[in-house]
Amino acid sequence: MQFLFETSLMKRILLLASTLLVSPLAASEWPFFAGPNFNGASSETGWKADWGDDGPKIAWKAKVGTGAASFVVSGKRVITSGANGDKETVFCFDADSGKALWKNTFDCEFEKRMFDGGTAATPTIHGDRVYNLSYDGQLQCLSLENGKVIWKTHLIEKFGGKLSRWKYSSSPLVVGDLLILDNGGKGNSTLALNKNSGRKVWGNGDENAGYSTPTPIKLRGKDAVLVFKGTALVAHDLKTGRRLWEVPWKTSYDVNASSPVPLPNNQLIVSSGYNDGRVALFDLSSGKPRKLWTNEDIKTKMSSCVVYNGHVFAVCGDTNGQLICVSLKDGKTQWAQKGFGMGTLTLAGGKLLALSDKGNLVVAEATGNRYTPISQAQLLSKRCWVKPVLSDGRLFVKNNRGDVVCADLR
């Protein structure tokens, strides 16, 4: 018995020692479109932000076909999707080598849709499953291990979903046992399915769908979900689907595509683009949202805001492609830098990773003092509307024609 005790104790000591000796890089998975905390930010530290003149080390490249789907990551598995002709494919890559571990291909008639076309929604990883929604309403639950279909359904055929002008682009959200979707249509505009079977749990509302991904949130201590519809931001009780409140939000062509950003202290950032573009901060501590300020310099067409250390940052396609910083306290613009077009933005370790719509990646300090770039590199060409993702020191970027680049920033 003494031997067994000493052996067990030694194993615990060795395990603790190995934990203390790991790399200073704090690994963070990225299972959802807006990141692990639904705020467009990675918690990683220790990654290399200053690359010098030679740029970052490129670990691998791949081609996945046309579309604007971004990446989700679990462990060493990286998921994205793309379209080739009238076929859509969900890809699973090995993060180290870029080897395709599996592919799931299905019929999906290609439509350009006034831009490159192809896929729009980013897949979602939850546990050992992947959830993918095609722009025409095909919803699949796949095995993360091998890509095989566990169940599938069709939002329009099964639940009366209604396509908006540019079709579905909202990524599925998993909270507990529920799969939340911005479905559109009568009675089921916001739709909750059982994540294990695809059966309907609840549906609510008649509005047209927007293009933003649903966001989980706590409202006065209760679980809720925010859905940015075509003309309003709507809050639902997560368990029952009951509508808690709505904030009217008019955007040209009903393109509410940027994800709301939940903040501590019951605050929320909401933004959109085009002629009516603006960003606003809301206080959610009472029964209904109370607007604290509005800033019309920030106009986010597709990319969402990120928030760090008392400042809001955004790439604004409608204002000469500027990267803009706004004070979280009062909404006043602090600085603006041109050159990003309709690019995208991620936050990691107190730094901004901004990918221009022409494929130039800039790392800059997330500070309100002034625009302070650290490094930049031309990683891609052609149109880039895809959100960059940092996970375990690897940065994944993609353009709309499906060229994938993995940069090793460890």
C-alpha cells in the first residue's frame, strides 16, 4: 500500500512539474464564430506580434473554394467551408500540418449574390460535433472526428424559414442542449432546436432574419439570447423563447450583420454599417435597454467591434476603410487610420489583428492614445472578408476565393 501511495504521489508531482514547464503561450480554442467568449477576442498571450521585415513564418496553405466562412478550432482540428461549383464542402484540417483530415461535401447550387458568392456562415464546434448552415438553409450536424452526418434538416422546408436578400449567413449557436438559429419566417423567426436530434424546441417571431450570429447573454441573472434581426435587436428567454425586449435598429437593405458585443457590468455594444451606420452602447441592468451614447464614425458592414481596456475598435468599410478607436466611456472618437477597406478584426493579448480587404494583416496596439502598428505582412490577395482567427499561436486567414494561410506566431 505504501508503494502504491508513493507511486501515485510521484505521478501527481510529475504532472504538476510538466504543467509548470509548459510554454508561456496560453492556448485558446475558438469554437464559435465570435470566439470562446462571444466578443471577438482571444485570451492568448505569448504569441509573436513583431515579425520583422520578413513577415511571419507560414506553416501551411490550402484551398477550400469560394466563400466568406471563417474558422473554428478545437484542439488540433481546424474547420472551415467553401464552395466549388454546385457543391459545398466542410473541411477539417490538422492545425500542425494543414493535412485535410476529412471533408463533407453536399449539393448546394452556387449563387454569386453580388459578390464572390459561396459559403457565408461559419461552422460551429460543440463537444464532438460540428454544426454547419449553408446559405440556402441546409443544416447539418457532423462528427468532429470523421465528418459523417449525424443528423440534418432544412430550415425552409422543415421550419418555414425565409431567406433574406443575401441568404443565410448567421452561424449556429449552441447553448446547453439548444441550437439557436436566425431562421426568419412566420412564428419561427428565431428557432431553437435540440442539438442532438434537430427537433424543434421553440420558435418565436415573424421578422426577416438578419446576417449576424446569435449571442448568448445573462439578463438580470437569467440566460437569454440576442438575435440581430433585419430591423431590430431582439432578446429571447433562452429556455422558453419568450421575447424579453427589442431595440429597433434600421440599416440600409436590412443588413444587420455585425455581432453585438456583450460587456461586463450589463453593457452591450451594437453596430452596423451603410448610410445609417453607427455604434451604440447600451445599459442592460434594468428591464429594458437604455442607450448611453451613439457614435456615427463607426460603420461596420460585416466585421464586428472588439473592446479592450476602455476602448472600442472597429474596421469601418463605409468610412474610407478606416480602423477606428472610440472611447467606451463617452463614445468619442480617439483616432482613425485609413487603408483597411471592408476588412475584419480580431483582438488577442491586448493587440489588434486587422486584416484589410486586400489581404494585408496588421498587428497594432489596442490603445486609445494613437494608432500604433507593430508589424504587417501581405498574406493574401483578392477580396478578403473573412475574420482572422488566432488559436494556440497559429493565425488562420482566408480570402473569399478560398485561399487559406496558416501563420505560425508561436
